[in-house]
Amino acid sequence: MKNKFPYECRPVTVTKDMCDLNGHMNVVYYTHIFEDCCVELYDDMGFTANYFKKGFSSFTVEMNIRYLKELKEEEKAYPYFRLIDVGPKLIHYGGVILTEDGELSATTENMLVHIDMNVRKSSVMPKYLLEHLGKMREEHAKTGELDFELRLKIK
């Protein structure tokens, strides 16, 4: 599974503070891991500090997380990401959290919208960025079909 997600992030060890009354990692920490660990993907997509200085950003407009296998205290979570699709204003990317044994613990899909921060509204991405993301998507698609059904889609 991990070979289908080109962005490997540092593992996260589940601490007691991350666990809920059920004795497993609380859902808020899955979100936290998915959000904190995709920084390299964002940078490679072009959403760097320099791009923000130009007055552009991205906002998450939809997120879907599936919880498939619990993670307990002292276990490690291994997050991975890939770009799924790109449109003139939208970016669809996904990620997984794997267990130490390589089992699928959780999946995420995220839909980002490109934002012109001067007016705080969606805007079409510059041609160079759209072309860059298109090439990146093609490279990521070469890793193969995903092993789970996608729920989000760029129309």
C-alpha cells in the first residue's frame, strides 16, 4: 500500500494523551497527524511561503476520514500521501496511516480550493502551477490504483 503514496512522513508514536476512554487513539489525532504530516506534499505542490507572499493560498473545503484499524498507546502511525486529481481551482489529495505491520489504519481524502488572498475567494491557479500539479498527478498515478474507493471527486 505505501508504495502507492510517494510522500512518506515521519512515524508518530501514539501517547497516552492521544488515547480516549476506549483505549485507542482519538479521532482528533488522526486529523492532527494527517494535517501535520502533509507539509512536504504542500511544499512540493507549490504552496510555499514565497507563494503565500504573492497573495495566494489554499483552503480545505472538504475532508473525509475513514477509521479502519485502531491504534493504541505506544503503537506507531505511519502517514503517507499522494496527489489524486487537479482542476483549475481544485486539488484532490489523499493519505493513509499504516500500522507498524503495514495494515491500513485510516484513510483521508482532502479537497483544496486555490484562494486569492487579496479578496479571500477561490481563483483559477496560474498556468505554471496548474501544469506543475498536472505533471505531479501523472507521476503519482503511475504508482497504481488505490486499494480503496474514493468518495471525493473533482467534476
